[in-house]
Amino acid sequence: MARLKHIEAFCSYCNKVTKLEIVGEIAIENDSRKWARCKTCKHTMALDVDANIKTSANLDLSAIKIEDCKPYNPASTFEIGDSIYHSDWDDVGKVTGKETTSGGAKAIVVEFEKSGVKKLLEQFQLQ
């Protein structure tokens, strides 16, 4: 089996699924965890690689109903865990993270049922 150098998993400091770099083994017998460093915040953590790879794939998006969702609007505010409906894409999803863009705008990371992971603006006011 090929040796993993990078994985996609949940970073508890960034509070989102992100790319992590495997930086070492844990020197405890029968311990499957590895040391992993977040590529975004640079935090190093002990991670069970087999259990944490692509944790966003564990979301059951097919159970989300449009009527239970908050409609997406760039001017609105969302919380992690909110279900949203994007009318332009006719797609439902769940907010999995929040970020600030390089330009200083606020954004949400959403795992959509059809479209996959997308970053959308939040609290955006047209000038």
C-alpha cells in the first residue's frame, strides 16, 4: 500500500474539513494514529488516519428537505450545521465551515448534495 503524505480530514482548530500533512508516527505499540499538521492553521494533532479521512463524506445530504432549509442569500448569516437551499443550483447542502477570504469577506463552506463542496459569501453587502 502507498504511504499517505496528505489527507483530507476535519481540523478541530479550523473547524472544517481541510488538507492535512502526515508528519510522523506515534511511537506507541498498536496505536494506529499518526501526527498530522493542518495546511491552513499549521496546528499539529494526533489523528486516526483510517477513521478521519474525508469525514465530510459521512454527511447524509439525501435526507435534507428543501422546506427545512434556509434559502441561500449572500447577505444572510449562517451557522455551522445549518441546512441551506441554493435556488440557482436547485441544490441542498449543509454548512461545514466558516472562513474569511483573502479580501476580508466572510464565507461559508457548504457540502452540497449534487454540487459537492463550495465556498459561498456570507454577510455580503453590495455597495
